[in-house]
Amino acid sequence: MLNFIKNFRNDEDGAVTVDWVVLTAAIVALGLAVGGTVSTGAGNLATTVAADIEAVDD
């Protein structure tokens, strides 16, 4: 039983897993933030281009 406790205390697999989960969550959150920003910018740009094209047609 004492060996089990020593091995459990020295085992770092769980800590590595938590690190990977946190890093993955941060990357996903960053990707969503960038995607939202790019999407908004692209929508605004499309609206501006459409207005310019309509102005040229008139």
C-alpha cells in the first residue's frame, strides 16, 4: 500500500493531461475569437464593396 501511495504521488500523467486540455481549450477559444473578428470584418467589407458597385452602376 505504501508503494502505491508513493507511485501515485510521483505519477505526472494526470498533470500532463490537464496541461494539454488547458492548452487545447485556449487554442480553440483563440480560434473562435479570430474567426468571429474575421467574419465581422469580411461582412463589413462585403457591404462596402456592394455599395461601391451599386454607386458605379448608377
